[in-house]
Amino acid sequence: QRFENDKYSKVPLFIFGDFNFRLDSYLLIQELTRKLGTNLTKGKKGLVSKIDYTELDTGKVVLTIGSKNFDYYDQHTDLFTSVNKWLHQYDTEFSSFQDQLFEYDITFPPSYPFCEDISDGISYMKTRVPSWCDRVLLTHSAKDIISQ
């Protein structure tokens, strides 16, 4: 609220860091699995603990989702590193702030979740849906200064 009512609203401001922005996993998974079959695995308490999405004709597992598990198997690396502009439609958390803040187009692969092994800085973990958590946001007055 203070941000919106601050008497210094014209002061240029940059906000950057790990905002934990996540893609809309529900809609993304719906898109990835719309032509796939579903196999549910239940845990000890009878609750679903894992979902395998399979090709309808071969039964080959294409995507597995579970607690701390998001494995897109053969396409996992491509999902994270290829030209993935189509993923941006699921990146909606920033939209709540668009009236107050600006963000330049994201033109790089998702910044999360990289492998935590310091000897392997190029692989993604198979634990979560890809996302751009690390962001640089700025006020419209800051954008005006940069544009000059």
C-alpha cells in the first residue's frame, strides 16, 4: 500500500532479486499432457503420490509429477533451454504489478531450478516446473530514464 501511495512516486526505482515467481503449473501441465494417458500411484494413506503421463499408443512415460518431482524425461532439457517463448503465457504473477512496475522481455531460459551441484552449473534439477524466479523490475519513471 505504501508503494502505491508514496508521495515520491516519480522517483526512479529498481527492484531486483529472487521473487519466487512461478509459472502457472496447473495450466502448463494441462498443456503438456492434453494428449497423454494418466497412471496414478497411491501412497500408504491412499493419497496420490505420483502421476505418470504416458503416450496413448505405446504406454511410454513422458512426464512424471510427484512431491519434489517434475521429470519431462526425453524433453526435459529442451523444455528448459530451447526457445521457449510459449512458456511465458504461464508466467502471470507479475501481471498484478504492471500498473506500477515495468519488466523488459525475458529472452533467456528459465533461471530455476538449476542443479545445486557447483561442479554442474548447466543442468536443471528434475524437481520443479521451470520458472523465471530471478527478476529485474523497475518503475515506469526509471524506464523513461533508461530509454533516453
